[in-house]
Amino acid sequence: MEGLLNSSDGDTRNVFDVLVRGRSSVDLTFLGLPHMPRLGEEYDATAFAMNPGAAFINVSALSRLGLRTGYATDLGNDFFSRYILEHMRAAGIDETFLRLHDMDLTAISAGLSFPEDRTFISWSANSDFQNRGVMLEDLQQHRVRCLFSHRHYSDEIHLEARRQGTLICIDTSWDREFLESDHVKSAIAQADAFMPNLPEACVITGTHSANDAMAVLRDAVPMVAIKLGPDGAIGSVHGRHYHVPAFPVDAVDTTGAGDNFDAGLIYGLLHDLPFEQCLRCAVAAGSLSTRYAGGVQGSPTEDELLAAVEQLEYISKHA
């Protein structure tokens, strides 16, 4: 992978550390329920959070780590789109790749969150709308060090990214039909780094354990990181296998932990850190993000991340 992460080398185009392609939505998260609700019963949550969700969490987390991040997405004229745009501007997120439309593009997810995990129900007003993808002119007009997406790219985007030496990082999301399709195989084939969670990795590979899933994926992707939740993560690069335990934290809400994990890994890769250290950055970022309700508020700053990585190194040496 040497040379892949270098900056422009005399290239005068506008440089972005990361360009994230993904849909926009708003997360409504309910916390403090005694257990999963049963039909016919009603419960009062003890806490509630409303935050921009979906790929916005990746963008926000990367930005808080000091990486210049573009967001290739679409927003409409509805309340929730305006809410997301206000948060983008408040966070200083670049709008170069944003497209605005005079139409309702409401997309919301209602989440029930417990300390160990969460579940979501999502709805969008225009589910057939083609969300903005990365375009060829985006790469031609701007220098992009890393592309991030939950889906595969068009052939022309993939070829141009390869020509420019752009790092391609792919995660996925819980959509069984997608996970069992050829589309996910296309995404994996394009990736330099693939970052699923354990249930997703098992469905994709048809296996039942983290190690078995890793044995399949490491033959398909140069770098693999599988999220194990409270057990940290395992990773593989160049045939070497790594395990990093979770960073100790009193978890409030796991919403967005996987997105923050992705941001931490990309941070490490773009700073040319050894892969095990990249994995520590990922685990630390994911763990720290669970300190607050919602997927955005707990995203660590660069200083917080590096301090947590030092602690993880100490834990590993004295385990």
C-alpha cells in the first residue's frame, strides 16, 4: 500500500482527505427502556436524542478528527433536510459535493437503544430517489486521498480512483438482501480496506464466527477490520492477524459506534500508521462514541483519540 496515501505531489487541485458518499437521514433515538417493547404495551423512555444520522455520522466523525471531509449527498426542502444542513454548517463541513433539491427528501430512523446494542426502523419520503453518488468530475476537479462508501462505485469511478492512487474504504450496513447479493461482492472487490461488523461479515461469507469470516475476507481484500462490539475488533493485512480489545468506557448508546470506528481506521491509514495502530484508532473512536446519546455527540477529537490509543497500547502490553 506504500505510496497510496501520499498527498498531491505538486497537484494543484483542491485536496480533500476523505470524500464520503452516502444518504442523509435524521436519527430519533430512545434510551432507557427496560427491554424491547412488546405489542400492545407502552413504555416511557428515560432519554432521547435527535441527531443527523446515516453517512453524516461518518462525515462528522472524520471532521472532528481533523480530516478535511467532503459529503456527496442530497438534501431537500423538508424540515429534516434543513436540520441536517444546519448541522453541517455548524460543524464547518464542506458543501462542495452537496446537492440541494426543491422536493421532500425526508429520511428518518427511529432507534431503540440499549447499552449493548440498538435497533432501528427507517422510512424515507422518496425511497426511489437516486442519492447523489461520487461523479467522475469530482475526482478530476479535486484531489481525494480516500473514498468512503457503504456501496460499490461505478466502474469509471473505480478506475479513476485507482489511476490517482486513491484509497478506497468500504463498510456495509444491515440489509440482508444486499449482503447476500453480488453487489456486496463488487464492493469488496473494489476495496483496499473493508470494515463490516460481525453479523454482516458472517452473512457475507456464510460463516458463523469472526475467525471463519476473516479467513474468507482476508483472501478478498488487502485490509480487513471486523467490528466485534464489546470485544473490540480483529483485523488482517498482508496475512498478519490482529486483535484489539475494546477501550473501557461506560456505554450510554452504541448508535454510530461503527461509523466512528470507520473514521478512526481511516484516520490511522491516512496518517500512515502501522495497521495494528490503525486498528487501535478504530476501536478507540468507536468505543468513545458510545459515551453520549446519538451517533454524533460522542465522536472524539484528535487529542481524545490519541490519548485513548495510548491507553489501549498500555492495556495490550499488560494484558
